[in-house]
Amino acid sequence: MKTLVYPSLSLWALGAVLVASAATVTQQGPLASPTTKFQVVAPKKSNIHASPVLVQDDLYFSTLEPGCALVKCNAYTGEVLWTYMRNSSARCGLRTVPVYANGLVHIGTDNNTFAALDAETGQVVWSYQARFNLCIDGNFYHPCEAYSTALIVDGRRIQGSEDNTTRCFDAATGELLWNFTAPNMMNGSPILDPSGGVLIGADDGHFYRLDIATGAYLGRYNHCGAMDTRPALDIASGRMYAGCFIKNDNPSGHDISALVAIDTVANSTLWTRTPGGVPIYNDYYGALFVAGFDGTAYAVNTSNNQVLWNVTFLPDTPKLFFGPFVLDQVRHRLYVGNVNGVVYALDVNDGAVAWTFRTQNAIAHQLGATLSTDNNILYVGSYDGTLYAIDLTSVA
Ligand SMILES: *[C@@H]1O[C@H](CO)[C@@H](O)[C@H](O)[C@H]1NC(C)=O
Ligand SMILES: *[C@@H]1O[C@H](CO)[C@@H](O)[C@H](O)[C@H]1NC(C)=O
Ligand SMILES: *[C@@H]1O[C@H](CO)[C@@H](O)[C@H](O)[C@H]1NC(C)=O
Ligand SMILES: *[C@@H]1O[C@H](CO)[C@@H](O)[C@H](O)[C@H]1NC(C)=O
Ligand SMILES: *[C@@H]1O[C@H](CO)[C@@H](O)[C@H](O)[C@H]1NC(C)=O
Ligand SMILES: *[C@@H]1O[C@H](CO)[C@@H](O)[C@H](O)[C@H]1NC(C)=O
Ligand SMILES: *[C@@H]1O[C@H](CO)[C@@H](O)[C@H](O)[C@H]1NC(C)=O
């Protein structure tokens, strides 16, 4: 599911499409749809894959090929402030979610380059090209990609790669401080372990716990197989929740998606639930909200592990959600887009659909859509090559 290559979908995405198409949609009456405050067309109308990133009044969004661009615009008007383009005929897409820290925007490319740009000017401050390797996804080989979203901690940039390696750079200079290689791809996005160290999911069925300063191996937790998203964490209890795929040896079958709950303090798996998806945890609701890999969505009460609601018949052809919901605590709504290009607003209490918004192609944000600080705009980038600033005040 990681590599969404326009116009075809990867193996996992296809699996989800097949599952979801068995469902028939029954929706009473037309749904409302919000308007946009502005739209920004991406350079060369390239696919937007990564989540947009908001830094104060600025919004950054990146594209895949042919633009291979990072665009900085005003978050409230859409005025473009600068555009960085790699201008390469090689694999140059910016698929990983850009990360801002200390005046730098950290990016990674589909050719395993790790770089940092000056946020004021868009100029390259440092760049590191990992040794060239081919990686397999589904049935085809491509240059290994940086897919994992970087974590910046203690002045260090920690990030996995399809080449089975997690690297730690000095975030300011790009000096490689350490690396750690697992037996399979490291496409998970790192988070801090509540007991110390950094945690990153690999496709060999484990989360690796590594020392931030040295990269030393501190132990591991089991998940269910392959994983390439960012886990949700309940910091108070030390419980971690993650979407993963159970390997299916049947060549005609698809990997089975699951959601695992791990107690990082006791070092134990609490439960595994199918179907899986990308979870967010919210301690006010004491619940997990899961955007399903099969195009459904559900909420779980983490006190008693009961499913609070489960929406299996979303309108407009339910399809795989790549990334998690974003929670709007003012409107008590959850927002998420799917690979069918539809953005849904669901009621946080019962999953009822409040509105939908259509883009012309897939939405595949690894970390979900982005809410403005004033909570009135939802930023969504689509494979149709447009960044949409959805006006949340335009719809009830
Ligand atoms: C890419 O090309 C544009 C237009 O020619 C130019 O302004 C920009 O500096 C180039 N970017 C890089 C990284 O060389
Ligand atoms: C990867 O990037 C390097 C450096 O930009 C370039 O020389 C090489 O041709 C690229 N390879 C592919 C397969 O994109
Ligand atoms: C990890 O770092 C060592 C030491 O710098 C280097 O020799 C090795 O090639 C690196 N491994 C990878 C996979 O980048
Ligand atoms: C990553 O691990 C897989 C599975 O062991 C292996 O087939 C592949 O060659 C490794 N990739 C790299 C770049 O070393
Ligand atoms: C959890 O326990 C297992 C089995 O003893 C061990 O291999 C693993 O490293 C432990 N995990 C951590 C994070 O300590
Ligand atoms: C979640 O479970 C706890 C413990 O059973 C219960 O007290 C609480 O009311 C439940 N929350 C919701 C929203 O149902
Ligand atoms: C949601 O409902 C569907 C259809 O009844 C069921 O197959 C699925 O297991 C449910 N999901 C959860 C998380 O309970």
C-alpha cells in the first residue's frame, strides 16, 4: 500500500478496492459539500502524496514526479511564497511528509535522498544520497524510496527507508550520526517510546527500539507483519496502537490488515483486531478512531476495548484510507480522505457522515489531512495535482 504509482494502485490498495466494492452504498438524500477558501495547482499538476504541513501562517506541500516539488504558500490566502523543484529526470518524487524544525524543512525522495531546505528561501542546506539499491513493491522493482516520515529529536533527524535502514542525521548539518539495519524495509514513521528511545516499525513484524544518541538496539515489540504508518500512542498508559498487515502466503490472496494494541511498559501485545487501519488516539474521548485499510471506519473505547461505532457503508465508493483521521475538537468531527479522492467528515460520537468533498483523484496522506490553527480550514492534497483549502465554515 505504500507506493501509490499513478495511475495504477499498488497490491495492497487493490486488495482494499476489491473488498470494498462488494458493499453497496445506501445513502439517504444528497450530502452537503463544503466550498474551498483557495486551491493551489501543484507544479506540472503533479500528484500530491504527502500530508501538507502547517507552520504558523505558512503551508508546505510536496509532490511526486514530474514536479518533484516542495511549495511554500500562505496558509490563509494560498499565495505561493517559493517553489523548490528537483528538475531531475531520475526518480525524484517527494513522498515522505516534510518536517519543519529550527528553520529547516526536511524532505526525502523516491531515490533515497535525504535533504533539508532553508524554510525562508527554499535553498538546499544539506543533502545525503544513500547508496543506490533496488527495492521490490508488489511485483516490480524500483530505486529504494524514503517513505518513513522523519522524527526530529534532540537536534537529530531519525528516519527509516525502504532499504531496510534507519538513519540518524545531525538535523542542522546532515552529518550521518548512526544507522541501523533491520531484516526488511523500515517504512514505519518513528515515535518516541514512553520508556525512552525511539520506536520504528519494520516489515519483519517488529517495532525496533533504538537509542536516540547512538542507535544501539534496546529491544523490540511484535506487530503483525508489515507496517508503514505512524503508530498512535496513549502516553499516560504507554499503550501503542498500530495498523499492520498479516502476511498471506496464498499467492492469489491479499495481505490481511489488522490493528494491534501493544503495552510498551509490560512489553506485551494486548489485542489484535481485524480489519485494521491507521489509528489516532484521543484521551478526551478515551478512544481510538481508525481509518480502515478496507475503506471502513470505526472507533474503539480503549477502557474496555468495545467498538463504539463502525461505519461500513461510506458514500461515494468506500476505498482504502492511507492515513489517519484528523480530529476537529471544536466541531466534534473527524476528517479523512481515501484513494477514491473523497474527503469525509464524520461525527466523532457515532460516525455519521456530515459531508463529503470530492477531488478528482486519490488522497494518500500518510499522516492524514491538516487543520489550520484557527480550526476553520482543512488542507488536503490530491493526486489530481491540486491542494485544496476546504472552508469548514461553509458547511453545517
Ligand atoms: C529548477 O528549475 C527552475 C526553473 O528553471 C529553477 O528556478 C530552479 O532553481 C531549479 N531547481 C533546482 C533545484 O535546480
Ligand atoms: C538517483 O539520484 C542520483 C543523484 O541525484 C542520480 O545520479 C541517479 O541517476 C538517480 N537514480 C535513479 C534510478 O533515479
Ligand atoms: C551505515 O554506516 C556505516 C558507517 O558510516 C557505513 O559504512 C554503512 O555503509 C552504512 N549503512 C547503510 C546501509 O547506509
Ligand atoms: C531488505 O531485506 C529484504 C528481506 O530480507 C531483502 O530481500 C532485501 O534485499 C533487503 N534490501 C536491501 C536494500 O538490503
Ligand atoms: C520484549 O521481550 C522480548 C522477549 O523477551 C524481547 O526479545 C524484546 O526485546 C523485549 N522488548 C523490549 C522493547 O524490551
Ligand atoms: C468506555 O468504557 C468505560 C469502561 O467500561 C466506560 O466507563 C465508558 O463510559 C466508556 N465510554 C464510552 C464513550 O462508551
Ligand atoms: C464492522 O462491521 C463489519 C460488518 O458487520 C464487520 O465485518 C467488521 O468486523 C466490523 N468491524 C469492527 C472493527 O468491529
